[in-house]
Amino acid sequence: MTVSLEQLRRCHVAVDLGAARTRVYVKGMGLVVDEPSVAAVNIRTGALIAVGTFAEQMTGRTPDHIRVVRPVSGGTVIDIEMAQRMLRQLLGTTLRRRLRRKLRLRAAACTPHDADPLAQRAAVETLVGLGASRVELVDTLIAAAVGCGLPVEQPTATMIMVCGAASTQIAVLSLGSIVTAQRVPVGGDAIDRAVIEHLRHQHELMLPSQSVRPLQLALSGNGLTLQGPVSTEIHGRDVATGLARSVQVETAAVRSAIHTPLTAVLDGIGRVLRDCPPDLVADLADRGIMMVGGSALLPGLDQMLRNATGMPVHIAERPDICAVLGLGAMLDGKIAPMVLNPLVG
Ligand SMILES: Nc1ncnc2c1ncn2[C@@H]1O[C@H](COP(=O)(O)OP(=O)(O)OP(=O)(O)O)[C@@H](O)[C@H]1O
Ligand SMILES: [Mg+2]
């Protein structure tokens, strides 16, 4: 990490291209973009119609010739050209001009823990297309741990769980590096899908498309916690008749529907702990798990993990933007490299 910290300090811009949201941090300016990774395209002319929040609102509401696309899937850029066009638009003209003025623009990007060379290449190509002459890749787990202020550089174990939209990454860090890590392909999207399926099967109700986040609807008012309301009213469309209908949904049933995707995450935590040296596991029992990523905001998720693992669980202050803020802190030189004092004599 020490070597790349030097390199990172020379970068001008940090990018976190997520399956759900794109975030950009510009050195000296802070977080300048935090928008959904969505673009709306006219497929007749190829023209870009909208990006970010506006494009996301179009989901499920477009005529045939407009298609809403997500150039990032499962943490990997799957459509490099579209990702570049989306990023260019999200940055806006003023910011783009400002960055273009840099003689040799250097960029940093975070990539999922076990990103394969192809995925890494796609991230690099995307930023090179935007004018970067050099791109540094940082593991999301390290970036997020730095972003939420975990003492990554110290010889104590810290456990971090990055709950993204497409995947959940779990790792034990010590001395600035990853000791063991797992990536589980279950994230906020899978949890949303579990709730949608539950409503469809149990109540024959279809929710309006993603534009209204189904989960927020279903779980408004701390629905996932035991202290929350017993049931909540959901509006949707009847599966058979297609007419608008509202039903009372028991929040306990929604909670149990969510348990299914969560078991994969719990398995992941178990695997990480099993691979971890015993000394570090002892540290973890006191320090617990730090949750970051947008899905960490899911009400009650921390309590579920606490119950299942028996370990303390904390949520970072701004879990959704931790990774990009961590990258930003490294760019701004706020992270001091670890200095090991060799014992003399
Ligand atoms: N307040 C909230 N309550 C529940 N879920 C939320 C909340 N805010 C965001 N989410 C969920 O968090 C997810 C987005 O998290 P995040 O922004 O970390 O994703 P990402 O970085 O784009 O994805 P990935 O890292 O997997 O590529 C979405 O699935 C969204 O539904
Ligand atoms: Mg992410």
C-alpha cells in the first residue's frame, strides 16, 4: 500500500463506478458526482438523452425507441463506450474543461476485491477514454476501510463488509493489507428482488418499476426492525387484473423473505472467519464488523447480522460514499504511509 500511496497522491481524480451509483471525487474539490449509473439512449439515432437521476426516473416509462441502460453490472464496466459517455455527461462541461487543463491527468478507481484482469482493464480503458494518462486501481475494500476511518495500518484486525448493490465484499484487514476476503454475489439488488418476489407470491401484487425503490416503500418507518410497525400499506398493481390495488403487508414476513439472500452473506462471513488466523479472530470479537456501502442503510440489517454472528456490528457514518471518500483521502495525502522502524542492533 505504501508504494501506491505515493502514486495515488499524484492522482487528480478518483472514480467509483458502482453497479448502482457513480461517484467522482476531484482533488481539492471533494465529491462532485454522486448519481445513479444509468443512461437513457435513443436507439434510432444513438444519441444520449439523459444520465444519472433523470435517466433512472425514465426506467419503465420510455417509448420503444428509448432504452435505459446500465453500463456497469456486478461491479464491472460491461459497456466501456457507454460508461465513458455517461461519465462525461455526469462531470459536466466546466469540470471536464478543468480536468483537461491538467497536463497529464492521473485517475484512481476502485475495483471489486476479486476483479479479474478483464474487469480491471475495462475500468482502466473507461478512464483512459476520458483523458487519463495513467490509472491507479485500488481495492474497494481498502478504499472503504480508509474512508470510514478504520485503523487499517495497525497490527490489529478489522473486519469490513462492503454492502453494494450487486455484491457484498467481506474482508479482514491488518497492517494495511487484506488478510482474507470473500465476495458474495448478493447485494441490495438481490434483497430488493426478494421483497418484490414476496409481494408477488403472497399478495399477487406487482410494484411499480425500480423508479420508486420498492424496498423503501415496503419498509418505510423502520419496517425491518422489530420495533417497527407490524404491517405497512403497499400500493401496486394486481398481477391478474392489472388494476391498482393496495394491501397490508406484514413486516415480519418481509423480514423473513430477506433472510434467504442474507444467508449467502452470512456464509461469506463464516468463510472469512474460518480462513483468518486465530490471533486476528480474537481482535475481531471485540472490534466487530464495520458495515459500509449503500445497502448498509437498510434498516435492521445491522441487527440481523448482530443476531446471526454474535459480534458487534457498526455502520459507518456515510456508508454509501465511504469508498470514494477513502480514495479521495489518499489523493489529498491525508493518509500517512506506515513507517516501520527497523529494530537497531
Ligand atoms: N436508505 C437505503 N435503504 C436501503 N437500501 C439502500 C438505501 N440507500 C441505498 N440502498 C441500496 O444500496 C444499494 C446501492 O449501494 P451502493 O451505492 O454502495 O452501490 P454501488 O457501489 O453502486 O454497487 P457495487 O459496489 O455493488 O457496484 C442499492 O441496492 C440500494 O437499493
Ligand atoms: Mg460500490
